[in-house]
Amino acid sequence: MVFNRDKSVFNIIAVNFLSLFMIIVTGYTNPMINSFSNTTELLNEAFILVFTYHLYQFTDYMPDLYARNLVGNSLVVLTIINTVLNLGVS
């Protein structure tokens, strides 16, 4: 990612594939001790995947500023939901 700093879309694609890979590995191997922790880990990875989908809208390929604003608001709401869910689980 350091060498592709001028190509933000490729960085987002790399993060997307890494997150998808982590979901697959976590789903198949169940690395945590109990199933509740595994489910929490899968939920967090799914949120990361959704967050990276939002990041596509902040590249130069999305010229509509109003749509960027809506996506930014959606990203803030999803971040709050993720934080509340993780704090509620603890």
C-alpha cells in the first residue's frame, strides 16, 4: 500500500480483499474460545467490510458532493452502531 499511495482505489480494494479473507478464515477456523466471541469477531469484520465499501465514495470517481455527504453521514451512523454494539458486548 505504500507504493500505491497515489492510487487510492487500489488501496481500498486491497483492504476489501483482506477483510473478506479475514471473514473467510474466521468463519472456517473459529479462532476464539467460545462461539459468542467468534460471532463478535465476524460481526466486526463485516462492519470493516461495509466501512471500506463506503470509502469508495470518497475517491475522485464520485464527483457528487451531496452524495459524499450522505455517505459520510451513513459512515458516522454505522461507526456509532458498531461502537455501541462492541461496548454492549463487553
